[in-house]
Amino acid sequence: MNILSSFKQVTTFIFDVDGVLTDGRVLVLESGEMARTMNVKDGYALQLAIKKAIRFLL
């Protein structure tokens, strides 16, 4: 069996955002809001997967 064919049955990915999609840093903005940074490539991959109807629980 091809490993990629195994992934065709996957419909949902579950991630803990901190440490998986970020480097763990939290930016505190002037307004007091907290924001995290993530790699643009991760964001692109998530966007593409969502377009292909894969669900994400973060």
C-alpha cells in the first residue's frame, strides 16, 4: 500500500497550536492583545487543506 493512499481517508486534523504551528512566543501588542506568529508555509498548507475539505480542530 502506498503511504499517500492511506491519507485519503483522513478527514480531520487536531492540533495544539502552541509548539506545533508556532515557536511558542507570544507577542503582546500595544492594545494589550496577545498574538502568536506562525510560519507562512504552515498557513499556506492549512489553507490548501481547508480548500480540499479537510477539517481542523485547533
